[in-house]
Amino acid sequence: METRDLAVLAAAAGAGSLSAAARRLGLTPMAASRRLAALERDCGARLLHRTTRSVSLTAEGEALLPYAQAMLEAEEAARAALSPGQLCATGLLRATAPAAFGRKVVVPLMPDLLAAQPGLRIDLQLTDAVVDIVGEGFDVAIRIAPLRDSGLIARRLAPNPRLLCASPAYLAARGAPAGLADLADHECVRLTGVTHWPFRAGHLSRNVRIEGRFTSSSIEGVHEACRRGLGLALLSYWDVKDELAAGRLASVALNDAEPQDLSIWALYPTARYAPPKLRVFLAALERGLA
């Protein structure tokens, strides 16, 4: 009984389909199917019920799964024990992150990580859509938003301070708002569907209705519109720090409130033992965000 075959069973049970399990393991669907067939031959029993769209565990598969997971975790622990000074990560890590954050923050951290971990491969999908990481076979998702109860492990990587920003040209033409009430007199560039911005006034939270003639489905569109003088925008510090330093954008401080911060989170499926590939990836993000 090979651990690589057991990995297919565990991944398929978690993802609900053999194709998603194959993506998570960096295999072709045919290779995953062959490994599962080899495991079933070794066990002398069918372990999965298969349909064209999904799989489910048989009674024999249900009985084997906890032992398979324990063996896989023991193998990962043994690999880590052999490299006590540094985790040795191998295999394919599939991650998803918001497009702008991934491009500006995650990708620049990857050269050093991959240089330090020659056995690691990374597939990073950049999208602003909320992804079903279990169903799509991802190991981890990076989110910058209030979290819903999803049954996933949530690990806070860093705070995400936000700033009220505008271009120098916009401020020269319209002036800067002094307080929350003044936002009603300004163009506010925002994401499509957003009607309120959250602020913190002392210990109180306030959601302030905002208006504006330009909206965008992506934060990159909001950022660019703000830079080109279309109005005020609520943007993350990591997204605007270069423009602030260069003078292409200016931060606007209100006298009665400040933007409510979010957090940067990593979400991943429940597991008693996070594999080294996930641990080194998250550690690289935490170092980069510190």
C-alpha cells in the first residue's frame, strides 16, 4: 500500500471529485485514477463510488480514510523531522488570492521561496471571485474581507490598514473632506454594488453612505480611476504605498473618523497536520507582510 495512492483517496474524499483531487496533487486525472485503482487492488475492495461529476466513499473507503490520513500525516512529520533546521517542502501547492494582492504582494515573494525550496512547485490563481477551495482542489486561499463561517481553518496573516485616497489633481479641484459628513459632497470611486464605507470613530463603527459616478468590478479599476482624478477611494496601504511615496496619490485624514481596517487571512481545509508546503508558503507571506 503506497502513500502516494493513499493521497489520492484522501484528496478525493475532501474534494468530492477525482479531477479536483488530481489538481490538488499535481496529477492528471488519468494518473489519479490509476493510483486509486492500484490502491483498490491492494485493498481488495472498491473504495469510491464514482459518477461523471462526483465521488463518494464506500463503506470500505470510510473505514480506510482515517488510517490513510494518519499515514500521510506521519510521512509529512517524518520528512520535517529529517530537516529540523528548515522545513523541506515538496510537491505542488495550489493557492488562490485576490488579483491585485497576488500581483503586488504574493508574486514578489515567490522567487526567494522557490529558491529556498527546490522541491516545491506553486500554482497561484489570481481572482477576485470567492473560490470553493475544497471543490476546486486548492490548498489555500488568501482573503481580505470579513470571513463567513465556512468550516475552513482561518489563520490571520497580518492587519490590512486602509486609507482614504485621492489624486493631487482631484484635491486641488474639489478640496479635501474634513469629516464624514463631507463625503456626501464628493465623488467616491467604489466597487460595483458597494453603497457604504466602514469607518471607526473612537470605539464606534459607522457605515457611511457614499455616492459617485464611477464604479468598477475590480479593486484595480477603482485604484486606477482614483489615480486619474475621478474621486476619493478607500484603498489598502499595500496597494497605494508606491503612489503615496511618489506623490501620485495623497492620503486624506478625516477629523472625526478613520477607515475601518480589515485583516489578511489564509483559509485552508481542516487538517490536524498542515503539510510543509503549506507551512513554508504561509511563513513566507507572514515575513513579507511583517
